[in-house]
Amino acid sequence: MATQVTTAGQVVSTEQFAYPKGIWSWLTTVDHKRIGVLYLFTSLTFFLIGGIEALLIRLQLASPNNSFVSADTYNQLFTMHGTTMIFLAVMPLSAAFFNLLVPLMIGARDVAFPRLNAFSYWVFLFGAILINLGWLHGSAPDAGWFAYANLTSSQYSAGQGVDYWVVGVQVLGLSSLASAFNFLVTIINMRAPGMTMMRMPVFIWMTLIVAVLIVMAFPALTVGVTLLMFDRWFDTLFFVPEANGQPLLWQHLFWVFGHPEVYILILPAMGIVSEVLPTFSKKPLFGYTAVVFAGVGIAALGFSVWAHHMFTVGMGPVPNSVFSIATMLIALPTGIKIFNWIGTMWGGDLKFSTPMLMSIGFVSMFIIGGLSGVMHASPPVDSQQQDSYFVVAHFHYVLFGGSIFGLFAGIYYWWPKFFGRLLNEGLGKAQFWLMLIGFNATFFPMHWLGVIGMPRRIYTYEEGLNWDFWNLFTTIGAFVIALAITVFLINAISSFRKEKGAPDDPWDGATLEWATSSPPAPYNFEKVPVVNSNIPLWVEKYPEVYGHEPDFRDMAAPPAEEQETVEHGIEDHHHDDHIHMPNASYWPLVVALGLLLGFAGFIFTFVLTFIGAAVLFVGVYGWALEPAFGEPDHIY
Amino acid sequence: MAANQGTASPPIQQNIIEHPTSTGLDSRKLAMWCFLASDCMFFGSLITAYLVSHNRAAVPPYPQGFFDIPFTSVSAFVLLMSSVAMVLALSGIQKGNMRRFRIWIVSTGLLGLIFLGGQIYEFTEFHHEGLGLDTNLFGSSFYTLTGFHGAHVTVGVIWLFSLFFASFRAPLVTKEKALNVEIAGLYWHFVDIVWIIIFAVVYLIQAG
């Protein structure tokens, strides 16, 4: 559609808003959809890297006394596998969906701070590169993803491996914080007229909650890592036992961040599933309010359970009991959500497309992971399971069985919206079944291995401990997962060889993003929609079922020749006719580069830090003085 | 939050190309509040690290009786007064009185600089008395906590002087854009409040 008719009747060219082309346009883009695409492909790349690390781990453990990799390399592999999957795959994959969907779902043209959004992406990319630089140097981080003090002190980690982790995590934290401020403000402040809080899609609610969690939890990590940096570079004594320093302080600071982080990883997937299940059940979400408040409850409780990661460090019976009870309480809101998802499907007109299968996979696998979580909420049980493969099984059931299945549901569901092409259903179903079988074959036996005593993080084991068979089985399972991911890659790549032509609303969705074209125009909505319900499109499409209220479009008589989903007809109360889109800008890239140099200086040479600070300084002023929007920003 | 479809949104200020927001609050102001919430957790964690560390010094100097309370009281007073100046600067720009704005914004920045000077003097003194970053846990946690606060003040001072100089270029800092000053003010007051807490926790309670 090159031209569109506005309410006022004049024909405006949409050519002026066509997506610009070329590398430079991607480096300077502030469009939330493009930034979302960048997040999506970067995080999928790191998902593959983290997956390869996992396969190497499994090859080493396939048989007893194996010497496929050295103990040292093994340490680097499991550290980087955890770090990569958490910070470089699942979090940014969720961020990809925040970027792609939040403005569309709330009926906005972009996020509140488009340049800050670009900045978040570049900082994420640079942090990801920094943390992986260790591989080139031959010493990747090797102290585990939670980098326990004082294993990370200069005394026990003299090499540069931990430096890469410290600096990389610090930079990634800044990226997460910047993006959280942005989405918090966007969701609170940029909603379309009529979209009250309780009319927001559940995915938006979960995004809001995750943003709050990031804002409140990441500073603890920032402080913890800062103290560690100071210990390593400036000889402070925070975690040095000989000087009365307390390694336990690290554990508290880390898990005050680390447990909310678990919900930062799972809530976006819960949001996705809460969008997918209703669509493929042809029923609105069962108990919308309960699902929303259960999410809020999980987040609130999430701040009072961190020490359940530390039951075995000797905090004493009172703290152990308090944290144990708080942890068990989390089962309540989580259970509410699960019952609501089942209630959504109950009696629905179910259609088992790939997004639906992935979502059902999410719910069922997450139940298993949730149940084992309740088991080690009990300190005596936890003392048996701590640091064993049982724990590895548990968190993979929530992070892979939960987050990854949920995120794949989202990928299959929204792929046509952003790329204009549907993914192949046959390949999608093949991927789902392979992934479900491979996932369970890999991780279910780990429960058993843990219970019969196999500790985590050992690079090899002796024969005759009864661990051989299930380790081999698990390794085979891991390769089945790899096969499933290969099927996904084939599916994704071959989708780009097809002509664009996905319908605007292929799944008969209920939320605003399906009212835009596929892919959406840079400005998303020609007219800002007006919303009267939390299922605005269904109210419009099925007035006989969902009431007779005129819905999010005020229906100012669309021309007959226009297709159903044309983007106009809304009473234009206070918006003027111009669409103001933010300017492309290279300043976010410059500021991010300054941060990269500044932090890289801690590893290489402090000269770099000063150069970085100078670049940062120039970048911040360039950013502040540059007008954000298209027209000259003058008053007088 | 009722449907804001029918309710009157705040009129769009002429030539400011912002869409009306759902809450009526400016997005940048809201973002600053979110940042301050986050910074609360940042300083909360740092203060906690100080509280659990400072009394575990393995070698002297120990925190008891170490501080020069009258000196730091004066610099704390200076920082508090800078908040008053900040309020006056904001009121100046909101009334379009550029002269008042400039006088008070510079005063705020200068008071901030005096505070920083006091901190540098204090750090130097403590260093002469044998307290370094790597001397003991008291030194490590004291310098880290107060140093990060000082870094916040430094950023604030740069920001205040930037506003001062920007006010000579008409479009940047004007009556209509008083919000730019108000947001800097939020940050500045926050940094002051944090100092009240640090002053009480680190200096006064220790002295008692």
C-alpha cells in the first residue's frame, strides 16, 4: 500500500516513511521493530553458541574418565554455557519480544525513548562480545555463572578469565537497566486511548513486571560486581577472608539479584503463553485478573526468597525457615497461573498449531520444574540436593522447559507479523516433538543422577558409580535437542526464501498488533487506535460473541473498497494529522562504544578507559543536543 | 485509571512534538523517577556492604572516633543548602526569570563543588592517617560508599553547569522547557538525600 487515505480525506504518501536501506540505517535505527529484529538474531546466535558449549559438556560427560576436553576447558564451558544462556540468549530473546511487541500491543508508534532503546541494544551487543573475548584469549571465565567469591579473587583466579566475566556482566547490566527504564515508562505512559491497565494484554503486564524486577534487582548485581572489581583491581578486601572479608556477602548480593533474575527469565515466556493459548483455544484468557495479579505476586515474593540458594551455608534455622516458607508460597501464584492456562484451554476450540504445541509444552514442562522447585524449598531436602545434578535438572526444566519453549511459541506466533512470512507448520511440529523428546531425554535422567549422588560441575567421573548409562543417555538426548534446533534453523532460513505474503492476522488474534500490516509500517498505526477491551480485535471481529460496543476503531465509515483491517477511521481527538517519527541517530552507538572502551580498559589498559570516558562524554552531549524528532526543535 | 479517551489531555505545548501521555506525566520525568528507584537499590546495597564490613577491620585505623564530625557536618550543610539553591533555580526558570535561574543554578553547582572539595580534603586527610582503600575492611567499604556518592555529585555538578551554559542558547533551557531543569533537580535532591543517610549511618551513629 503506497498511499493511504486519512480521515481528513487527503491522500498522504507513506513512501516518506518507508524503511531505509543499508548497513548505516541499521546502525542508526531507533525503530523498535528493527531493534527487536537485531535483538532476535543476536540472541539466537548466542543461543547457538551456548548450545554448542552444552554439547561439548555432554560429549565430555558421555563416558567415564573421558578426556575429550581438559578440566580447565570444562570449567570454562559450563561457566560460559550458563552465562551465555542467561544473559545472552534468554534475556535478550525476551527483550526482542519486548521491542517488537510492546508499542504494537499498546497502540503506540514507538517506545518512550527510541534512542535509549538503540543504546540498550548496542550495549548488550558490546557486553556480549566482551564476555566472549576470553575465548580468543584462551581463558574464558571459569568460575561458574554465579562467580562465587572468593573463588573469583585474584588469589584463586589469577588469570584474566574472571575479568572478562566481571566487565561483561557489568556492561550487560547497564543494557538491561536502560531497557527496563524504557519499557516501564513506555507501558505506563504510551498506551493508546482507552487502554487502561486492566485492558493491557497479559504479555504487556509481564513485561511491566519484568521491567520493575530489573530496575530493583540489577543494582544489587552492579554493586556486587563492583566490589569484586575493586577487590581484583584496587586490592579492596570485601571478599578476602584473611582480612575478615566475607565471601558470603557476595552470595547475598548475587542472589538478591539472582532470584528475581529467575523471574526475569520466566515471566516473559508466561506472558507469551498467555497470548498464545487464548488465540488457539478461541477463548479469552481464563481469569485475566488472577493471571495479572499472580504475576505481580510472583515478582513481589521473588524478592524475599533469595537465600534459598544458600540453605547449606549455615545461616541457621530461623533464616532457613523464613526463606523456606516464602519460597513455598511462590507455588501459590504460580499454581494460579497454571490453572488459568488449563482453564483457558478447557472447553476451547483447540487448534494445535506450532505456537500452541510449544505453549502446551511450556505449561507441562514448567509444572515438572516447578514441582522439583518446591521440593528443594525445604532446607533438609535441599541439603541432599544442593550442588547435585538434581538441581541441574530442576533449573533446566524451568529455563528450557519453561522459558525456551515459551519463547519458541512466541517465535512461531509472531514470525509472520515481523517478517511477513509464516514458518512452515510441518517443520515446526517436527521441531516441537524432537525438542520435547530430546529435552526430556536430556534432563529427566538428571534428577536420578543427582539423587544417586552425581555432583554438578565435575568434568569427569569414575566407572562403576552407576552413572554411566544415564550420562550417555543424557548426551544422546542433548543431540536430539540439537537436531530440533537444526530443524528450526532450516525452517527460519527457508522462510526467507519464500515470497512475503503472510496475512496480517494469520491466527485470528485478539490483540492490537494483528490490526497492523505484516510487517508493520514504520509508524505502526496510521491512526492511534482507541481501545475498549482487553481483546479489542475479537470484540470487533465477533461482536455477536463479545458485545456490540464499537471497539478500538471508532468506525468512521471505512471506504468500502478498503480491506477489513485498514488502519483508519478513528476519531482523531487530540492527535494532529502528522505522524512524528523519531530521527535515526548514531549517538546511541557512540555512547555505547564509549562504555565498551571504558570497561574494556579494565582488562587491557587503563588508557583505553580514558579514551572511552572521552567518547562517552562527547556522545552524551551529542545525544542531549540532538533533536529527537523530525522537525526542528525550536520554541522561539 | 479511567479511559482517557474522553477526558481532556493536557494541551500540547506549542511546537513540542510529544504525544500526550497516558498518565499526563512527562515520560522523561517518569524515567528519572524509575532511575532513582533503581539508584535507591544501588545505594541500599552499598550501605549494606558498608554496615556489614566496617566493623570487621583486621588492623587499625578503626571507625570509632576516626571521623572529624564538625568538618563533615559543615560539608553536609553545604550540600543541603545546594538543594535550596536548586529549588530557587527551578522557580526562576519556571517564572521565566533567566537571571535568577542562572544565579541559583551556578550557586547550586558551586555548593556541590565545595562539597566535593571537602570530600577530597577528607580523603586526603584519612589517607595521611593511614586509611587506604586496601588497608582494612573499614577503608575498603568507607571509600567505596562515599566515593560512589561523590561520583554521583560530580555527575550532578557537570549536569548543573551544562544547564547553566545551555541557558545562553535560547532553545535549550527556557521557561517552556523548565522540565529539563526540574529533572536535574530531582536527581540533585536525591543525591542530597542519600548523603543525609550516609552521614547519619556512617558518621553520626558511629560517633554515638
